[in-house]
Amino acid sequence: GALFQIDPKKSEFTTIVRSAVTLGPMEEPTSLVAWGNDLVLLSVISGSLMVWDLEQQAPKISTTFGLPADAHPFRGDLLVTEMATGRVIQATAADSFQTRKVIAEAPGAAFLFLAGDDEDVYVSDGARGLVLQIISQGEVLDSPSTLATDLSSPEGIAMHPNGDEILVVNAGNSSLLAVDRITGDKRVITTDLALMSGIDGLPFGFPNDVVVVDGSIYVNGDGADVIYKIEDEENDSSGTSQEATATTICIVVLCAFNFIFFAAQ
């Protein structure tokens, strides 16, 4: 695997560190999340979660979860989705994530990606085709609230720059959607993305993520080893809704399985 730094303005990337299976400092990362000045590297292959020091280019904390797919900073702690257990875990940073509690679980669920802030947090369920809210106004909900249904292998999610919607990578039909945070109404932002919707025995593949950087939307496409830059033109000057265009900005390989995962800092 390898960790790259990408300049979205120039579509250039540089290698930060390389690592092979059982060799090198990383343990086959399959996703990453910005956390302060560090990165959180997660692996659904090895089960590792590692806090990576960007300045020292070395791990600060290394532990394991049940095949962690994504993490989300929440009030000083870290929320982690476990593909192996179908749970969302809140792990305490003060003791290197050894204190953990389950904040969401459901039979048949495959919680994948998280999005939100310190008040409201959402999670995608790739197996049941849902996006759910698990934290509202800073409080963990006793039972997750369903925001969107009838999705096709939803994977990465992120807050839309407008603050009113949740971006959803709808991998089953190779599209990016926006879901209204109040009504749950869905609209298509773009289609025909090169996404792998599933692998043998699972309704989802190695997940495709979405992040927002300086108002622009980026989606990785594991079907073609690309990162798309997407401009949502819903609020253009004509006042009409238009489908956005996905532009390939770079070709990158992050892990040994030729998929791309990334985070915004």
C-alpha cells in the first residue's frame, strides 16, 4: 500500500510513504480520515486502526477493531464503523481507544461510512440500502432514525457544502446523490461513475468515499482507480437544477488492491 498527497488544483500527487503486506509501517490501509494534524488509517483487510503522525511519518497509536471501514471525530473521541460486527463504536481517545461502547447496531446491517459534526452524525448502511442518523443535537439516539431508504449499496457519505444535504455515493447504480437532512428527499448529482458496487458474497465492494474540499466534491472510483472532481450545479445562475459533471483529476493507487480512499484536511 501507499499513502499519497494530492494537489487538486494541479492534479498532481506525491508519495508520502509506501508499505507492503507485513512489511513497512502501515497495515494495508483501505480508508483514512483527517484528525487534527494527524490521519486515522483504517483497514478492512487487517482490522487495524492507526493514528498516523504526518510530521514524523510514523504511527502514534495502533490498535484493532472488527474490520473498521470508517471513523469520525466526535467531541474528542472517535466513532468507528465495524464491518465484522455491524456496529458503530465510540472509542475514547484518552486511553488510545481501549475504552469502547456500542452506540448503534442492527441485525443485518453493514454500517460503512460516517458523516456529520459534533451535533449530528449520520451513517450509511450498505447492506440494507439506508442512511441513518445516529446522533442528534450531540446525543446518541436510542434507536437510529432513518433518513433515506431504497438506496443501492450506499457507501461514502459527507456533508454537502450547503449544509442542508448529505452526499451519498450510491454505488449500486454508479451515482452520487444528495439527501435532504430534514425531508430525506433525494436528488441525483451525477451518474456513470466507475464504481464497483459489490464483491462476492457482499452487496458492497471496497467502499468508495466522498469528501468536500473548498466547496468542491471529490469521489474515488474503485472501478477505474480514479478520483472525480464534481461541481454540483443545482444552484446555478439560471435557477434550474442541472446534473453535475464528474471530471477525472488523477489516477492513484493507495492499497495493494488498487482502490483509492482519501480524506480532506
